[in-house]
Amino acid sequence: MVIIIAFLSGLLMTLGMAVSAMIDPNKVLGFLHIGPNWDPSLALVMAAALAVFAPGYFLSKKRQAPVCEREFHAPTNQQIDRRLLVGAVLFGLGWGLVGYCPGPAIAALTSGSIATITFVACMGLGWFVSRKI
């Protein structure tokens, strides 16, 4: 049952990214590049995501465990260190230069775009190299 719920949750998130055009790098870049042709519509996507997340987050604080798990698996590291800062900068640069972050890029693989396939392959290579360093 846990696998089915995880699959359906991922499917719902992918559908949301597709409907909101988060899988279109031009839409994302139009939001990130503030200028005369700025597209503020993704701010509404972020606001809607927060409106869904916030109540769930605060309700989870009142529970001993999630519905389909024995315990919550929240991050325990609260430290802001060099690894976190370097990772955040690399993520932001990648998102700003290309218009993809990992989730939407994987969802956009269905487009068959060579650019998207190349981005995801490079993302995987970067993950692999970072594990070896």
C-alpha cells in the first residue's frame, strides 16, 4: 500500500508540474528573468504549493507518525555548512541557466527533447561525481 500511495503522490506532483508548465524551461526562465517580458505566473504556482504544504506541515507536527509509515523521516542536520551553500549555489545556477530543477526535468523526459535528456544525464553524472568527491 505504501508503494501505491508513493506512486500516486508522485503522479499527482508530476501532473501538477505539467499543468503549471514547470516542465517548460522557457516558462521558468521567463519567471526568473525579471524585465519587460517577465512572467509572474509561477509565483502563483509557488503560492498554491505553500497553501497546500503549510496546513499539512502543521498538522504533521501533531502526529506521532505519518499515515503509511512508522515514523517521520525529517532531516536532522540543522547546520548551514560549506556543502549546503555550494550545493545551493550550484542548484540555483543550474536552474537559472537552464530553467530546470530535478523534479520537473525528470517529468519532462517524456517530451523526448534532446536538451532535456542531456540535462538529466548531466544531472545524474553530477550526482555520481559528488558522491565520489
